Amino acid sequence: MRGAENIREAAILRPDYMGFIYYRKSPRYVGDNFKPVWGPEMEGVRKTAVFVNEPLESVQEIVNCLQFEAVQLHGEESPAYCGELKQAGMEVLKAFGIAPGFDFRQLEAYEQVADFFLFDAKTSAYGGSGKSFAWEQLMEYTGSKPFFLSGGLDTDNVKLAVDAAAELPLYALDLNSRFESAPGVKNIQKLTEAIRLIKQP
């Protein structure tokens, strides 16, 4: 997200996290002069900066300058890289692109340095594609680390996603491209409906 009014409208819906993309090749890039003023409606919403293979020093500068509370890492960041950010007091979400044949054993090296994993469909664009992966692959995940599920989520399948991971440590759903009216602009009506569906017993 990047527009002040759109951020405010989404925050009123009380999402647990809100992401701001610092990957310059993304159509959702916040821009070079993103200087938000966090209003009271952001209280309780974890402000999350999203990076792809960004130099550590740049990540730390952006997080400290704009008071982000979490970082979401979508590139090939190493366990050591994640560990540096965690040691600096940041909440770390490490994303993995899932494709046929994905080896979940590689996650073991990140167990101690990530607070959460994020599973998305593997694409060359590092997320935001609106595509989902075969959720049955989640059954191959035997770890205990809670995870975010991303990729192709929409109002017609959010409940299916929750059901698909019913026996797994699913922590959150990442609502992105299919909830936009344009890249980086959330459709508040669709978000409202999705949150209602997710919270249904």
C-alpha cells in the first residue's frame, strides 16, 4: 500500500499486518519519496516493510526511519541475513515460492531466525502475481513454525484456504493482488468482505 487515504481506509478494518513494498521492480513499489504519517487508526496494525534481496544496511535504515515493526523478505535472503535483522529487534517473515518439487527441508535453516514463514506461488516477480500454488503441497510441511499463506487468494477461496491448512500452523492469510483496484490500491469493499468471511466461525 502507498496512498494515505487508502492506507487509512484499510487500517480501519483492523488487519493484523499491512505491507509496504520496497522492491523497485514491483508495480506496488511505494516510491522513492514514501514518507507516511502513521495515524491513530494504525495502532495495533503491524507495519511491515517488504524487501527482495535488499542490502542489510538499506533495510535497517528504512525500518528505523519509518518505524516499521516487521520485515517480509521475498528474495534469496540467507539464514545469516535473517538472523541479523532478528537480532536488531525486527520481526522477520521469510517468504518461499512454492512450486512442484519444492523441498520443505530447506526451511530448517531458517527455524531460529524467522518469526514466521510465508508460502506463495513461485514466480519470477517474487510474489504479487495473483497465482496460487497447489495447496495440497502444504501437507509436506512438517515444521511447527507458523506461516502466512499467500498467492491467488480471493473472496471466493479464503475459507477454502483456511480449511486446506486446518491441521497445520496457519497463522494468517496474505490478501494482495486480487484485492486491488490497481497495483498498490486496495479495494476496501473486497477487503471488508474477505475479513468478514475469515472471521466467520
